[in-house]
Amino acid sequence: MPEPAALVVGGGLAGLTAAAWLADAGIDVHLVEREAVLGGNAARLGKTPEGRSVPELLEDLVSRVGGHPRIALHLSSEVVRLAGFRGELSAVVCPVGGASAERVLRVGATVVATGGAEYRGRAHGLGGLEGGSSRVLTLLELGQLLRDEPEILSEAQSVAFVGCVGPWDEPNSGVSWRCSRACCETMVRQARSLKESHPGRMVSVLVREVNTYGFREEEYTAARKAGVLFIRFDPAHPPRLELDEGRARLVVTDLALGESLAVPADLTVLAAAMLPRPDAARTAAALGIALGEDGFLREWEPKTRGLASLEPGVFVCGLAHGPKPVREVLTQALAAAHGALAHIATDRTVRPEEVASIDVKRCASCLTCVRVCPYGVPRVGGDGFPQGWPRSRPHIDEVRCQGCGTCVAECPARAIALESCGDEQLVASGAVGGWLAGTGGAS
Amino acid sequence: MSAREPQITILCCRYCGHIPMELAGIERAQYPASVKVVELPCTGGVSVLHLLKALEGGADGVLVTSCPDGNCHHLSGNKRATLRSLRRETSSKRQAWRRRGSGSCRSESDTPRRLPASFAT
């Protein structure tokens, strides 16, 4: 049986939810949080678009987790290494900045909820004009203001929102646009509330497109009815912030009119993209899991093995896995916790039908397989090798191998075979090439 | 025997490569009997040896069909297969395989008609 304990990395909304659920299910939980307080990104949120209060939700979770007899809190700490596999993981946890006080935790499964980060770059100069009569905020900062000191906002005669602000707006960034999925609904909702609280105020929303998912589309209609102006712009020509006699305005080319407009903006609010944390690569390396092409933690297969990382027993959720609204973070955290519990409760591992294996005698240790495997399965050295396996030769863990055959095709020494479709089946049997002899077609 | 039908070997993956072939059958789409299909777990596993063996065995062309970019069931096997068949194409010129060809195409599990179309090219 795997160790009946779980590690939860990250004490934000996702991590707290997963930890509380796992502990309630009777599992000992180690919750590791890098900061000195719990809460993560959620500590900056007010209400969700559904009207749910995140501070209340967070307070409830923190008190549940803090007082739970099965949860051990490791605050101001980080996981520096996660090793082992198949339900026998050992995590090395140490205080941030102090590698001396290492602790080794033995766990059966891990939930990774290390969170994401808001884009903080200076895309198209929008952040560069603070001061003057203008203020530039991000959506998250506006949310905090609306929650904590809404009276400050009453002075703004005009508010302009800009959607999809991210690294793709920086010149020559080479990053392509990605939807952060949660900002449009928040932006549209905040625009409406700013308009409704002061109907004389001009509220405009400058967007490349509006993606208010699902029933949130109704929020868009309601905002338009309330008098919020929506202006679409060409992503190749994003809005510019200018000062005109001390008043800030956004200059934008309206896609429908084809003409340049000057939109008054006493307050500019940027819907900044949700991005992977800047240290996501370091986190992924410490936990031994892979990053996707978008820089978020990669899950095994979104349709059939969602939230499972490529490492058995390690699950990802929340903003570490990709941008998403609060309601999806909560659902995902529960899903990842269920995955972890199922992993801990399972006492056997099913080996896949087709796996590649290395013939040590033919292997020249060129490490081509280590390089080409899309799953990073072949490894040299380390734990979990069969008895007597040479330390210098890569080994393919038969439980983790996905049987795609890429290493088989690339191995220069032809030292790797895939059980069901090796050269014997494909070439020697004549499946490839040999069949023509009998058909007469080649004569 | 009249004009000889070109012998084509298809190396396809189990997912976006083979499923449309099944669908093509269900739709009664016709393709020449001289086309032979070999299914692999992933086109990432198509080796240069397979391409050359097929040509050696008398195939006039080899078609590698794999998943659309970014949609490979095995994450990046399709890209690797394309790279590999391109490499073979360049090396084949040196080896005077000139008259025979190989190519690769992307198929999707719901596009059975694209396959017969790709034989024509």
C-alpha cells in the first residue's frame, strides 16, 4: 500500500481546498506554503462573478485547515525535491532561504497547487504613465480597491478597461495570445458596477474580443444595457495611452468604424493575463514534473487523465495548471484531491500493455532515448532501478512508459524494442514492405 | 496488365491516423487495393528503417499520417515523424531513391474523406 499521507504544495485556494478534503477523508496531510500566511492569490480577491465572497470562503478554509488534527502546516517552506515513485514519494521540505533545516516527508501522493501570477510587464506603454491625472490599475488591483476602499474610485469621471493585456503585446515578444478565461467576466462585471454606481461616468471596454464563458454571456448583455461602451480593436494596433492637457485618454482604432477614437480614461484598468509563476520551471524541476508549452504544469492527457501529471501519484490543479476562474479552481482542487486519495487507496499498479524496453547489451548509453522521449521516462542513475541494472545505462520504467515507440525509432543502436510492434512484427514478418511479394503488384 | 497502380504503404498512428480509415470504411469510401495500411501506436515510432524497407519491398510511395499539430496523443510524436521523414527525403536523394517518394500528412479522427484525397496528390 502507498504511504497513507499526502503532500499538498501551495496554500492558496486550490491547495487549501485539496488539503481540507483529503484530511476530512482520513489522510494525513502535509501542507507546504512558501509564504508566511495562507491564501495565495485568492487573498487579493473580492467577490466572484457569481457573487460568492472569496474572503469569507478563504477564512472558512484557513480555519478548517489550521485547526485540523490531520494537517501539518509547513509555512515559509518549500519543497526542494520530490523523489521516488509509485506511491512511495519522499519530499524534502526546507524553510525558504535556509537549506539547513531540511525535513524529509514520506507521502503516497502529492497535489501541486502552486498558483499562477498576474502579468506585470509594461505592454504597449500602458503601465508607463502612472501619476498625472491618470491611474493605471490591473483588474486584480481594481478588485481590491472595490473591496477595501471603493470611495477612492468615485472621483474617476471616466474609466476605460483594456482586455487581454499580456506579454504578446510587447514588441517582438514572440508569445502568442492566450485567453486567460476569467478576466472577461470579471472585467464586464466590474465595468457594469462602475457604470451603475455613477451613471454619468463614461465606462468603456476596449477588447480584441469578449469571451464571457457560458451563462456569463448574460453579464455582457447586462453591461451593454447599463450603458458600458464596447470597442473592438485590431490586436496588431493595441490602444495607446496619451495625455491631453493633463487628462489621460486611450487612442484606439475601432475595428468596426476603421477610425481612430480617443477614449477618456481618468482610470485605466488592464485585464492582465494570468501567467505561470516566474519560478514555475524551478517548481516543476523540484517536483520532477513537466511543464507544458504554455509554461504551466503539464497534465498527462486533458481528456482521459486530466490533472494527473506524468509522474504517478502527483496531481496538479488550480492556476498552476492553467488560467481559470475561482469556481473551476475549487472544482479542480477537489478533483486532484480525489485523484490523490484514489492513488493512496490503490495497492496495485497496472502495467501498460505495450512498453519499450532497453537491451543493455546493445545500448551504447548515447542517451538519445532520454532526449527524445516526450514523457521523460528513460532515466540514467537515480532510484527505482531493477537490481543489477548498470548505473551508466538508461532505464525505461515500465509503469510510466506510454508505448509510443519514439525511442525505438530514434535509437541508433536499435537497442530498444516495443513489445507489440518491434522490428520483428513490422519488418521481419513483412508487414512493412514484405507483403508485396504475394500480391503480384510489384512484379 | 494496364497502367500499373502505384503501390502505397501508409504508416499511420492508432489515433488520428487509423480512426479516419475506419470511418472511411464505414462511409464506403473507396481507395485502391494497392494501398496497404500499417498501424503503429504513434508515428513518433516510424523509423527510417520502416520507410526504406517499404520502398525496398516495392512500394512506390510511403504516406505517414499523424495527428494535427499540437494534438498528438503522445505529445510530440507527429512532429518527430515529420522531421524524420523529411530527413529521409533528403538522404533518399543521395541514394537515388528519386523516383519513389514519401510524404506525411495530418489527419483528424473525423475527416475520413481527407485520406483518399491525399492519395491523389
